Amino acid sequence: MHGRRRKHWGWGFEDQQPTAGQVRAAAPFLGERLAIELGEPEEPVALSEATLPAPRLEIPRSLQEICADDAHSRASHALGKSYADVVRGFRGRFESAPDFVARPREESDVERLLEWCSAEAVAAIPYGGGTSVVGGITPEPGPSQNGAISIDLAALDGLIELDEVSRSARIGAGASGPALEAALAGHGLTLRHFPQSFEYSTLGGWIATRAGGHFATVWTHIEDFLESARAITPSGVWESRRVPGSGAGPSPDRLLAGSEGILGVITSAWVRVQPRPGHRASAGVGFDDFIAGAECVRALSQSGLNPSNCRLLDAGEAELTLAGDGSQALLVLGFESTDHPVEGQLARALEICAEHGGARSGRRGDGGEDAVGAWRSAFLGAPYLRDQLVALGVISETFETAITWERFPRFHELVMETARETVREVCGAEGRVHCRFTHVYPDGPAPYFTVLAPARRGQELDQWGAVKRAVSDVLIEQGATITHHHAVGRDHRPWYERQRPEPFAHALRAAKGALDPAGVMNPGVLLEARP
């Protein structure tokens, strides 16, 4: 990237970080938009003044050509991008910095790294784009381990093979979203998987975390596009057969998808691609009541129309993203096709919306929409905004889950009440709690709750932890999932343990024991770290 470096503590590149003066100038607008009293902006601790522990390990001579232990490499691989991670990095706290960072250039380098880690009892943490918001890439060694390294897979990227007949592509796991799409675009193709972290996250990371993407219905997760995966494990190479579907026992791909680096390092994958869509139609639809809008979305999800975008924002979320004035919930509705016009599908969807009290707002278009375009811009800019909110003393957390339709109204009420009450209790002031749907299914929605609240400087992590625990408890107690597309990591593991069946936990431990006998692969994620 022409010498540009990623920020060592937050989102984006170093030259994208606004100055304190710029943050201060933006504060009045942000304060009015958030309706939260903002503090005096602080500046992040410079890397030269940050706290990094001394390395516990020396880079072995046999690996020196692919490893580095400079301060920027270690700090930038010490944390993910959760609110807690950004606060720690902002404060210059990198207690979990890896002892060194490895950058394999080919699969044989990965094999050498895992062999060394297993022999020396060193935790090996696969690293894609560093965008985990659940503590999934923190280089924490397990009990009796001598240290931890981060394995950055950026060099294992690129379009390796293309099958235009079957519309499949083999792509390196380290390929970022933009690089992956650029490579496919040269052939008129696209994967069309756009998570919010698209700018920096990678194909391998998407598979390892079962990431959710662009499509709000049908193809909602990356495994819906996964044809075959290849990984290097401490016990050998894992590669599934490339077929369009199989009933031959439990799926190797399904086990690897969502494994979060505890079984091995994903190095490449065959994925299903498609021509770039040439037909699009979209509209914003307003509802006076969020639950009425949810009933409309249920009807849409069960209609067989399968919209590509079907994201319902409550009135506060619509206002926050400048997609509305705060008086109505907003449904961002869209259709697309590579083959045929979709105006008829949109017209029928709008009829369903009208039957549920929805009224169209804005204009259709390919990017120039009023409400729809404003929402899209806010969605893509949210990670950058959060860094500024940390500087201004605002807690920013999200909870994404999924639950069946018949339980949703009461569930929504309980989560909103719990979040608001906890914010008042731990922050001593009102915050903002909003809800939107990211994905929808015929049997239920994937609600995404956003919490914004004033922080007490120096106590942000305690306040964040209290809100995290209170809301997560409600998710599990009400029968929802602890995560729909952000993964488990370390942050969600206590609630994941309550969600999964215990016999399955035994089976997962056995699988890890077979593939990773020394227990070096990402200890503490999904499963408790064991000696």
C-alpha cells in the first residue's frame, strides 16, 4: 500500500486518523446527532509511548526470514477491533502483544510454523484482517505454554484458479475483500459477500468466523458460498473434495467454518462466484411502529421473493444514520439479479409493505437514494466513527443475535429494557439503544442491537463489561443465539458454553485433540484452554 501502515490501535491506516482538532471540530455535530454529552477529546497514546511486554521468545533462526518482533508488528497484532480492544489500544495497553509476528509466504511456511509451535509449546494465533470484535485473535497463551505468536496470512492471497464453467474460484485465504473483488472483477465475476468489515477482513477470516455478508436472505453466511476449503493443521493437511453438494457424513467444510482457528490455519478455498448483477431496484419504506415493520418483514421473508436487502431500522437507528428524522422505522429494501429485471419483485414487495401500513420514502436508484443511500454510507463509515467516539468518551457496543418470529416481540422488549436500565445504572445517564435487522429468515430475524452511552474515563472497560454481561444473559435466557455472525472468540465463550449441547462440546474437544495434539491453535477461543 505504498508504505502506508495500519493504525496500531484502531480502524484504518495511520494517515486516516483525524487530529484532536478535527475530532474537536466534529464534536458538536456528533453530540447533537447522538444526543449524548461528549467529553473533551483525548488523543491516542503514541506507539513510542505504549506499553508492550518484553518478548518471552526469540525468533528461531530457521524462521527469521518470515518473522518480525518490532513494536508496530507486535502492537498491531495484539488486539482485534471490539470496543474493549480499541479502548485498550487507544490507552497504549498491549499486554497481550504476541512475542513475534510471522508472515508466511506459502503453505510450507505455515507447516514449519505449526511444527515449531507444537514442539516449543507456543500458542499459534491465525490472523486475517484483524477485524474480530469478539476477542478472537488475541495472542493469549494457554496454561503451561511458553508464549504466543500471531500468524498473519496476508501474503497467502490472490486468485489461484478460476473455473468459469462451474462459476467457482479458488482464492487465497489472506485475500482482503477489496482485493478479492478486484481479482474477480477482471473476469466479470463477484463473490458478493460484503460484511461491514469488508475493507480489511479476509476470505479465511470470513470462513473461520462464519461471517454474514451482503445478502439479507438466502445466502446470508459465507459457508453458503463455500465449495471446498483447505487448511494446514498441526496433524496434517485438511482439504475437502470439491463438489457442489454431498451427503457423505458430517461436512468437513461445515466443521472448518466457524472453527475460529482452533483446528488449523485456513490457507485457501474454492468459493461459488457469479456474474456481477446488472439489474437492481431498491426503496426505503417507512413504518410508524417498529414491531409493525417487523411483521411486514416476516411476511416478506415468507413470501418467496427473497430480497437481497431487507434491513429494518428502528426510528432511532434511522435518525442516527441520517436515513430518517426519527419519526418512523425504516425498511431498506432491495432486489438484484444477474439475469432479469427485478422491478416486478420490488413492486410486489411494496404491495406487501402497504398491506402492513408501510409507506414508500425516497427514490429508487443505484446509489443516489435518499434514505437508502444515507444508510449505506453510515453503515460503511461506522468503524471509523467508533474510533472518534472512544476519543470523545462514548461507549459503543453491539449485540447481534437471531430468534424465531413468535418470540421476537417480547424478546425485543426485554433486550431494550435491559440495555437501557444497565446503561442508566453503570453510566449514570441515559444512552441510546437501537435495533435493526441485518438478515431475515422465514422462521425468524437476526436483530442487531446498538448501545451508545457516556463513559467515565478510565472506567470504560468496567462499564462495557457490565452492559455486555447483562444483555448477553438475556439473549441466552430467552433462547436466542449469542452470535449470528460476529463469532464466539473469547468475549462470547461464557454464553456459548451455555448455548451448545454438552455432548457436542466433548466432540469438539476430541476433534481439536486429534488435529492439534499440543493444544497450540488459538487457545481459549470456543473451548477453554487446557494444559
